[in-house]
Amino acid sequence: MPDNFSTGINFDSQSSVKKAAEKAVKTTVKTTALRLLPGADVRRELENLAKLEQISAAVILGAVGSLSQTNLRFAGQDEHTALAGKQEILTLSGMLSVAGVHLHMSVSNAQGECRGGHVVYGCLVYTTLEIAIALIPHLEFQRTFDAATGFKELKIVPNNSFPES
Ligand SMILES: [Zn+2]
């Protein structure tokens, strides 16, 4: 297995792969959907949702909406950039858990020009934000510091509190 392939599951042991695969097959995918209201901070609300609902692991399936204020961190930048004017949210993707969220977004302005990047605090809903989320209850997304990147990165482990059958 290449070093850069990290699932959090111990692939050295064939039995743990099999166990994880069997667990995954048995899992019924649970989904939920929500609408964020005007003024809501996208990142903060999704962090709150994960904590409130004790989400072990989840992925955003899709989202549409608009922003009155937009703060994105562009690729390779340390600081975020505030975008002028209202924006349409074209895509919002990411992973959520009680350990934290990792969100990326692409938006377009009044001229239809697109920008995109890492979602930081300060992305405020203008009219609405409709989001569908898939829960992955048999996994746990942890966030641990990775010296190689200097960021807290995703660590995927089996969710021990998930029922066996
Ligand atoms: Zn990112």
C-alpha cells in the first residue's frame, strides 16, 4: 500500500479490511437536509450541527444558495480573501464530524465570474442555503496534526460505538 494512501484502516491486516468492508456493506446510508437562514455563518453552523447531532462522519452531498459576505482562503495562501458583493454558491463540498469540518466552496458574482477556495468563518447566507448531507455512522473522522502539511488532517477510523449488526 503506498504511503500516501490513508484510510485509517489497518491494511496490513487482511482481517480488519474484511471487517471494515463487511461493516460498510451492512450500513444503511442515512441522509439529512437543512436550510440555513439569512445571516447564518456557513462554517460555524455546520460545526454546530456536527457537535449538536454528535456526527461521527458525514459528507456534503450538495448545496445551493447565496451569500451576502464571502471569505475564502485561496490555494496556498495563509490569509483569507473577502470577496466583494453578493455571490451565488455553485458548489459546497466537504467532510464533517464532531472533530471539525473541512469545506470548499465555489461561488460566482454578479458578472458570473467564479472564485473558489477553502471556507473560513464569515461566509454569511444572503437568501438561503439548502444543504443535503450523508451520514457515515460506521466511520469516525478525526482531525490530527500532520507535520508534513502543518495542518490538522483527516484520520479515518472505524466508529467503535457503531452497532456490529
Ligand atoms: Zn481546504
